Amino acid sequence: MASINFLPQRTAKLHYKFTYPNFSFLDKENNLWIGIENGLYNFFNLTIEEYNFNLGAPDNIWSIVEDKAGTMWLGSYGNGLFTMDKNEQLEHIDFSSALLGNKKTANKLIYMGSTTYHQYNTMYIATSNGVAEFVNGKYIRISGTPGCLYAYFDKQTNEIMYSGMDTVSQRRGLFTGMGKRQKFYPFEKGFPICIVRDGNNKVRVGAFRGSGWLENGKLIADTAKREYTGVVSMALDNKNRLWKATEKGIYVELLNGEEYRVARQQLTGAYTSLAVYNNKYIVVGGVNGFAIIDIRTSVDYDNLAVVNIGHDGGFTGLESGQNGICIDSEGYVWLTTALNVLKFRPDDIVKNHFHYTPLPRISAIAYSTDNTHWRSHFFLDGEVKIAYDNKFFRIDYIANSISAPKSLRFRYRLVGLSDKWSEPVYTKSVNYTNMRSGKYRFEVQSSLNGIVWSDIVQSPDIIITVPFYLRPIAFLFYLLVIIALSVFFTKTYTKQKQQRKIEELSRKQLQNELQLNTLRSKIIPHFTKNVLSAIGHFAMTDKLKAGHFISVFSKFSSLTLANADKNYVALSVELEYIEKYLELEKMRFGDRFSYEIIVAADVNANIKIPTMTLHTYCDNAIRHGLIPKPGKGNLHILVEKRSNVTIVTVEDDGIGRKRSNELGTHGNGQGLLLVQSQIDFYNLNNAEKMRHRITDLFDKESNSTGTRIELYIPDNYLFN
């Protein structure tokens, strides 16, 4: 912090207040301390410059603005208007003759606020006698409205807006424009002390006793119930957020009207000035110092990173000036205070205050059985063992910061419970309840801004002992008991389950046998009747053919009787049986259909197949597909081997199932249902399942051209 003393002359001279330092040192936060005969000076990394002007009592600058040439215009509370060029040359501005004709009275004007419009190099400075207009550094005019506390240039209307008192009605309110364009809007809350256009393009006004907005030619007071009364300073950022300085702290209003208190724990007391800096920071001045709020980090407005600069951190004024902030073309912030003016770059202060992050220290680990009587472990070397009946334990930690003690925050985690860091907190202890037995390690970090964190400081291993009934030897005993009980119940259950399964399989097998016998009892007699009728016919017309018919039927009957008590037979037996059946049907119906049976050479003829499966397929094909067909039909039986499965295909070119349903020639489907029931039964004991698939055949015009049935029999399929 450099001190600059201005002598009463027009030229300024820089010098430090001390001459004979006794000692100096840098602390761990890189602040320079110098001791002299009459006190101790802290330079705080030389990031804040102090300007004292020796203007006389009261010795303070109330308003400050930079013109297009880079000259700073300084308005004092009662000692006149001054300029300071880039060479720090101080000059008094005398426009008393144009103003009042009385230099003494002009010098005693109170300068309360300032604004600038560089496009025309025009400046407006609020004084106790109205807003004064300067162009290219020359005085033009003054509004002559008493009580002008603030001036704001509205770029949308190209008009100056300022507070004041209407000399006719003696009412306080808002003026817009000067001369003939001047308009007055009375305000029940008193003199406006801040003016801004918000993100909804509405002119907003703040006063000591309230706030409001300009709408439809009236200045309307805000009647909403809020924590604060007055709004002293306002500014809008590039996200259309309206920031407010009040007697209760700093608030932000979003575009939708929602309002939040900013950093409630860190920004306390009254604030009198506020400005947006490069849309990165909000710089605010208060009664006990100033603060820089980082608005880039989070939308959690109560936990924004804040740098507080108080009397122990480089703030040397009594209090900040009302709306006394100016951001110059070089990126410096000029802050008016009672006694002096401070100049700094927010980036430098943020960097220096957050460059060093103090390392935290774990001060104690305490534990308790009842959350009332605590015992502490202070010597944190080696392991910390806590008996399992201590359901509560607490960890205390601490860190120190000289520059920004109120900004210090912590985050922690208990490894073994969670690897996730806690949210930043300002408290210096954490409690855990009902922790399970095990090994834990507490880790903590500190930060001054919530962005840069210190190295991790960790506790020794914290071991919560295991009770006897949870120790390995107890679990071994539990395990042996569980194993013994499991073996006993498993054997009992398995035996019962096997018995039920045997009974169920026996029941299903008996059911299938009964169903198969029932089907045979229906089909065979009916078929025999038809065959005998055909034999009788041929006995009257062709005795030779009748004799052949009887020979084939005898063989068919012999095969039927031989397999009557079997649920499955070899594929060769089933093929021989179906061949006799088709020969008889062919002799009955003559040229109505033809058939062929093809068996691939690599087919295992001994593979098993459910009894009467092919008979059911062929019977359905002849009765419901081929016989109703006009003209001659064809039936093809193909047995082939593919990979690990034998496929039996029965295909006809009859009328198809759809047409059969339409003609009413279809049966009741009992035969196919029985085949499916047999397949389901035998599939119970096989991982690879037997299945059959029925496909309706169509031509390109979607006309039915027959039916195909495919039976898939896996190798090594078990029937018993």
C-alpha cells in the first residue's frame, strides 16, 4: 500500500509517511511489514495505492470520474472540484464566475456523484446546486435543482437523469434532461441516490427510504416486503443481473425478478457503493472497508468467492463514499473514502489474497458414547483407536489467515466412508454419528476463494474397533452353523423336490400315454374302416388289387400293434410305418395325390421320434390339404442332417390352412396338440429342446400353395 500525499500546491509529490524503519519482514502470505518509531506499517503486497490531498477539513473526495483524455475529476464534499492528470498534477477547477459569481460559495458546493459520456466527451457532476455539464473539460451549464445527489447518463434516450428538488412544488424526485427538455417525476421515498436501466429496459431508482421504477410517466415506489429498506447503489452486469448495495448487505436481482442475498456471512453491514468490473467481479464499498466478489464461479449466490479488505487488510479510510467508484481506462478502480482515495486493480488483489492458501491443521479428535461426555485425542501420531461403543466422534481443525480471515473456508471428507468432498464450509469441526467398525482417514483442505485449495492435510488412521460378535472367529462359528443348517435343509428340500418331480413326470407320462392311446383308439378304427371299405370295393372290381391292398394293410396293422404301447420309436420304424400308411391312402384315393420319402445318407436312422408324429403330420396334409384340392396334389417327406440336429420336413401343395378353415374341412387340431404335448413333456429333461414349426406357403400373388411342417430333433436327445 503506497501512500501519496498531495501538498496544497497544484503540483503533486509522492512520498512515504515513514523515514526510519527499525525492521521489516515478509509474513507467510507475502505481506510486507515495516516497523518504525511510531508504529507498524503493512504494505499488503503494494496492491492498494492511497491518495491524500490535504484539502482541509473535511478532507475527503466524494465523486470521481475519468474524462476522455485520462484525467481524473475529483469532487470534494466542500472544498471544490479538482483534476489530476496522468502525471499526478493536481489542479483546482474554478467555474464560480459562470456558476454563482461567488468563488467562495462555489468552492463550498457538495459534489455527490458523477457520470461521463465519452462519445461527445461530456461529463455530468452532481452537486448540491444541481447537475453540472462539462464538454471537453469546459463548464457548460448547471441545472439549478437543489439536492442533486446522483447523476446517470441514459444511453438509450441520450438524456441525463439526476436527483433533486422541484423548486415550485418543493417535492423530491427524479429529473430527466436539462433546459427545455427537463422533466420532473416526484418520488415519495425521497431523493434518488442511484439510477440504472435494468435488463428489462426499465429505469430503476434507489433511495435511502426505498426504491422504485419509471413507468408510464410516473415514478412508482416498490411496495414489496424486503429485508432491506433503501438501495444506495446499483449496477447491471452482462447477464442482466441487477446488483444492489443496501444497508443490510449486497443483493442480486435476476431477470425474472427473483432476488438473492449475496455471501450473507461475509458481506455484513451497510454498503454505499457498487460497480461491475469487467463482468468478472462486483466491487463494493462499505462502512468498514471494501470487498471484491467473484461472480464467475457459481450461481449459488450465498457462497460466491469474496475478498474482504478491511482496516487490517489495506483499507485506510473511515468509510467508503456514496457511489464513489470509478473504473478508469487502464483497469484501475478508484474508490472514494472519508479521508482519502484508494486505487487498485481487483485482479491483483484477488491474486495476492488467494495466491497463498493457509494450510489447515487437525487440532483434536474427540469421541463419546452418549454425545454428552467427550474424550479427546490430541497427540495425533500413530493410530487413533476408538471402541465400537463410542457412537459419536468429532474432528476439530483450524487454519489462520492474516489478510482475509473471514474468507477462510474448508472442505473435508472421511475416506472409508466417502471419497466425495463436502461443500465448502466456514465451521471448524465436523461430527459423525453411528459409524460402523473399520478404518477411516479424515482429510481436510482450506481455501480463501473456494477455487484454489491447499494441500490435503490428513489425520492418522482412525480405527473403530470391532465387537466380539462381529469378529472373524465369531463369523467362522456363524458360518459353520449356517453351513450345517444349509446342508440339512438342502438335502431335505432336494429330496422332496426330486420326489415331487418324479411324481409329476410320472403323472405327465401317464397322461401322455392315455392321450396317445385315446388318439389311436379314434384314428386307427376310423382309418381301418375306410381301408376295409376300399378293400371291399376292389374285391368286387379288381380282386388282384384287393389282394395287394389286404397284404399292405396286414403289414400296417402289424406295425400298429407292435408300437401300440410305445411313446417313442426309432426314426426308421416311424418311416416304415408312415410308408405303409401312405401306400394305403394312395391305393384309396388313386391319382388324387402322389408322395415321396427322401432320407439323406448321413441321417442316423436309430434316432428316436415320438410315436405317430409323422402319421399326424401326413394325415393332416392328406385330409385337410390334398383331398379338398381340385386336381392332383403332392406330398414330400424329407429327412436331413444339419449341424447337431435332424430335421424331418413334411410339405404338401394342398389348399393350405387358411382355405381349409374357410371351407370347414379342418379338424379339431387334437393330433397336433398331442404332438406338442409330447414334445413339451420330453423337453423337460433336455437342455437342447425338440421343436416343430408350421409354415403356410404362398405364391407371389399371396395365394395359398400348401403347408410345411418341420420337426427339429437335437442329437443326443433323451426320451427316458
